Amino acid sequence: MNTRLSLARVLGSEGPNISAAMRAGLRFLERQETGQLLRQVGQAIAGIPAFTPIDKSALPGSYGGKQRGPSDDFLVGRGLFYLTEQRRLFLDCTAGHYQMAWGYNHPGLGAALAAASRAGVVWDNHSNIPQAPLKRLAHRLVELGNAPGEKAPLDTVLLGVCTGSVACAAALKIQLKVFARERGMWPGLVSRLEVVVLEPNDAEALEGAFRQHGARLAGFWAEPIMMNREALALEAEYLRLAQRLCRETGALLCLDEIQTGFWEPEIFAYRRLGLQPDLVVLGKGMTAGYHPLAGVLLRRRHDVLEQYDAISTNGSAALPAFVALCSLEMIQEQADRIRETGRRFQEGFQGLAAEFPGPLLCAQGHGHLTGLKFRDVAEAKQFQGRLLEAGLWTRVHAYHEGHSTILTKLGLLADGSVVDFVLDSFRKLVRRDADRSSHVRKGRR
């Protein structure tokens, strides 16, 4: 094949200018220390050539397809920082979309991945013939998923799925098939599924649901930290109660660790909380954002699915499994620093909530996964806009009634200087807003 492929060629007529800007931006990010980059967050960086961005007219309206004027989307990233198409420097406080545990294009992971590829590890292959990294990852997850001396260990890993959504579907299928097998029911009855929704940390409602439904319950689901519910952390006592009730009724306890897994020294949040779930759903951070790979950790006696009952097209991704193995090594090598950074960040948000009780209601979450809840939803939205103006990329949960929380999920590269920068930036903006509100109230008097 004589076709000469290149970034400049495949990006179209503006490709040469875009690729030149990307190269210049990457050089800038590579040559700056963290402290230097933090001092320039929010600024337009000189020396990166301007270009005309590719418009978004072919994208859906909800993804910017109706946007007018030149876009200012992602240009290039390195670590916790990225540059936009208008050459502004941002600190990414959400790890991409909550999945890039080691930031953008981590040099160590990139080098290891390239070496593994040269050695013959493939991106993906048929799940009937898994390559060595995938099999090794399954063994490592079993090792890390159990407390020492666990009498009924989690010993089986379904890794034939690509995304967390498919892994959740697989775990639900397992719960239903186990229910049908152990209750002596037939598929027609299991298909009439009833879902009972509970408020988090409401022990009384939890006990009431188990009393009401008893042996009809196939399983209980929970996320240790609900990043799609304002970073609300479930209390250890609540989850231990759910575990006891599941064991009493025969229901399977499933913990969704798509968000929390691979984000703390214990690897899984349930290990820190002292739980022994029946099913654990994995995804997102497991492959550090390089390529999606998800799975379900379970016990052999619950291995009830046939081979193609739960599968993705990308179902035996060896190179992503290799990245996951590398990430595990890095987490364990840097466990003390990661733990200290998470503690410092969480306590910093708690301190902000205590310092500014007027606009702020509370801090939520744990460690690197934190949220700052405002009393007023409009103020939360406005605050996120001001963070963007300052060069801090965050998320805001304000699209459900009562939700008014700024969300963050710092990548594991974050150190004390990054934490202090984020906290100081938040503090300055909250104080400025509080001072303005005070002046307005005084003026009205």
C-alpha cells in the first residue's frame, strides 16, 4: 500500500495547520513543570500558531452542532492539563470524563503500551482466545478484590465486555439467572422485573424494602460514590446493612465501581469500606482512558451466563488490559501519595463548606471524587461558568430538582500543589461572590 497516512493529511484542508498547532502545544506542555503550568492556567498561550478549527455542524445540536462562530474545543493534552483550539490553558479537574486516571497521554503508560505493541500485544481479538495480558488482569483483579483469608472469595472475572453499561447489564443478568435457579422459578416470571428505588443512606427505607419483598428480591445495587448524584458517598454502615439483608434473603449484593474503581490505593472502594459483595462492576478508570474495557468480578458459583449472554464487539482487549496492569502497579507504588492527596482534597472541600456556610451547603464524596454543593442551583451554574473563565474544567450537577453541585475527580497525578491551586481558586471565587452579595444587600438597605 502506497498511501502515505499522516495527521495533516487525514484532517482535511486545514490539517497541516491543525497538526502544527498540536505539535507546538504538546511541546509547550512537555517542557513546562507543573508549577509553571499552574501559573498560566486560564491564559492564552503565545507561540502556538492559530488555525481555523473544524466546525461542528455535522454533530448533534446537543454536542455543539448548532454552535455559531469558531469553536474552542480540545486541541492537545498532557497530564492534568490541556490546551483549547483558541490556545487557552486548562486544568482538567474531572479526569477527562471521570475515566482518565493518569491524565492525558501519560508518558510512562504510553511508552509501556508502545513496547507491548511492538512485542506483539494486540488491541483486541476474539474472546475465545484471550491474550496473556487479559488473563493476567483477571488474576490480579481476583487477588486485589478479596481481603486476606476471605472464606468465600470473588474468584472469577467476566472481561468480555467493552463498556460499563454492558458490564452492568451482565451483572443484572447474573442476578436474575441466579434468582431463577435458586428460587426454582422459570424465565417467564423472572422477566417481569420490578425495580425498587431507595434514597441513599436511608436505613429505615432499606429495611422496609427488604421486609416488604423478602425472598422476591434478586439483588441490591449501589455505587459507593454516586458521581451522577452530586458525588454523594454511601455510608459504610448503610452498605453493611444492605450486605447483611442480602445474605439473609439470598439476594446478590452488586456494587457498581465503574466510577470508584482504580481511584484509590485499595483499588476498590468496597475494600476500604470492609465489604464482601457478590458482584462488582468495573469500567472507566480500569484502563486509564486509553481504550474502553469493563468487567464483572464474581464468585464461580454465580458464573451462570453462557459465552454470548454478555459480550461486546471489543471483548478481549489485550492492550487495554496491559494498560490496566500497568496502572495497578503505579497505584500500588504511589499509594501513600495518592491517599494523602485524596485526604487533602476532601478535607479542603469540607473546609470551604465550613468557611462559607452562606452560599455552600456541604462537601460530598471521598478522596479524589468530590463535590461542593451550593444552596442555590443558579449560583452553582454561575460558579461553574466562572471556573471555566479561570481555566478550571469542572462539571456541574444542576439538571435534576435539588441538584446544585460542582463535581471534581482529580487524576491520580495530582499532588499537593495541584490540590492547593484548585482549593485556592475555589476559595477566591466563592469569597468574591460572597463579597458581591454582601455589597448588594447593603446597597438595598
